[in-house]
Amino acid sequence: MLGMLMLILKKLGNMLKVSMIFFLASTLVFFLVGPLPVFASDDFNVAQAHSFVANIARKVSPSVVRIDIEREIQPDEFESDLLDPLLRDLLGDLGSFPQKERGQGSGVIIDSTGLILTNAHVVERVDNVLITLQNGSQVDGKVIGTDQVTDLALVKIDGLSGLETAKLGDSEDIQVGDWAIALGTPYGLESTVTLGIVSSLHRDINSLGFSDKRLDLIQTDAAINPGNSGGPLINSTGEVIGINTLVRSGPGAGLGFAIPINLASKVTDQLLTNGEVIHPYLGAQLVFLNERIAKEHNQDPNSLILLPERSGALVQSVLPQSPAEEGGLRRGDLVINAEGHEIQDPKSLLMQVENAQIGKPFELEVLRNNREINLSIKPAALPGIG
């Protein structure tokens, strides 16, 4: 009896050893190889076969179009005085003949009825607009509104329905370092995709040499080339966060810039509703001033006036018969507050002016001869817009 009990215990011990060895081997395989799938999904394999950029490009590309334009230009009159007299007799009065200029850009469909968002500089002063869809179909387009100040425009194509549209995102949600994917037709090459990151935000376009624009741009290192203008800048979830507008040439070449989509949406609504975008203006030329700049100026024995040694928007000149002149703003005034908001530089003042109402009092606090003065100016519509 005792012998049989010992035999049973021995067999149980052997079984426990085998189980322990199997458990340890399975654990080792799990850590070295990873969990083994129960089954393989075709959809899973397809998703893993391509990068997130490829998946986004496949999703968004049908909404990206090529825009070919044609405009008439009037060349300078031929200087007949430079002609040999014999040739002048043979040719007669040459005069001048209109010529055709052709250009190209990109756009993105934002409404299934055929509404396309692009840059104003792509479609300004055009006679003909030809839209090429991703499938190769070509249709005529009509410019229904442009805004030179923000460099945005709307183009409409008729006769097509159910067009693929891009999903608009929120440009206020993006951060420096986020993925940025640029789509468009650079140099006429359709369905071109480039990848980079958001390099900077709120880049003032005036610092890039465009004094007639009011834009805070998204900066990206995603390649944007001629022909990309008007195409979308996409985030990592496939949403449009900007409209590509320009690329830096010369020093700093390779930096691209896009108009935030939130501003583009606002301009789109105004163009559809009013056919134009009204921008308030005061009529003053402003320069940046801070304590260091003011001190250096005041230490110059040839300085004609003393500047307040603090930050603000310094009035360099006032346009005649402008709202600024009528409201009492003078050259040398330092604007330090607008509508209750502290002003640190011209950019912050222009942001407040852009949100002002035409013809309604716009309250300013300025420093003049080291005295604080309150002014009330009624902004007017920026001339030449519409």
C-alpha cells in the first residue's frame, strides 16, 4: 500500500515538472516573439502596409484640384523711335497688342456643390479658369469672390454634384511640432504630397515683406513649391488646417507658409454672404517701440523728440483725411491700449482694429509728451477692397 502511494506521488511530481517547463517556455516565447494572433485580417494587413501619410493622401486627394488660369495683359507700346526708318515705313504703326498670360495653382473643394477655396493671387484678374479634378476631368470655373488682404478666393464649378470634399479642422488646436502634410499640383504635377511639421505659428506676413496683407501664418517645413498655392495643409487626422500660400526664396529657402483655416472659413462666409470682405482701418503707419529702442533714440543728441521708454505701437505717420486724422491721432503718439487691451506692438493693435466695427467708436489710449490721452476713432472700410 505504501509502495503504491509513493508511485502515485512520483508520477504527480513528474507531471508538475512538465507543466512548469511548458509554462516557462511559453512565457519565454511571449516575451521574445510577442503574442501570436488568433487570425489575420485583410483590412489589418492593408492598414499596416502603408504609412499614415499614404492613408491621409488617399482620403484627401480627391478634393484637391489643379487650377489653370489665363489673363490678358497689355504690353508696353513698342518704341518706334528705336526702329530703323525703313522698317518703320514697312511695318507702319505697330501700336500694342494684348497678350495672354497663363498661370497655375491649386485649390481644395470645401462643398460638394463645387465650391473651391484657393489663393487670391492664383485667380486675380483672370479671364478664364479651368479646373482639373483628380480623375482627370476638366471643367470651367468662375471666380465668385476674392480678398486681397488675406490672399483668399472662392471659385465655383457648376454642373457637377456629389464631389469629394475635404474636412476642415481647427487651426487653433494645432501646436508647433505637429505633423503637416501639403497637397497640391506644384509645377503642374497633380496629386503631389509632401510631409513636414508645423515649424511655427502666428508668423506675421509683414515680416516677410508683404505690407499690404493682414495675416498670421502657419510656418511649415513641408515642401511648398510654385503651383502649390491654394492647396490644403493637412494634419495627422486628415483635416485641413491651412491653405498654402507662399514659400520663402533666397535666405531661408524651404520654409513654407499657410493661411490658418479658421481665418479662411471666416473669409469664405463673408464672400458668400456679401461678395466681399470689409476690413476696418485707421489710416496710421505704425512702427514697433520698446524701452531699449526708445533709450537709444533719446540718447542721440540730434533727436528732435523724446520717445516714451516703454513698449507700444508708435505712430510714424497719419494719412490725410483718414479716420486717424479725424480722430486726433498724431505722429509721435505711442498707442498703449485699444478697446481695453494692452498694446505691445503694431501687430496687436492691428488685431484689435480688424475686429472693430465700421463707423463705431474705437477707443485708444496713447502717450503724447509723457501724458496719457484718450482718443475715440471711428474706423472706415479699407480703401481699394471689394
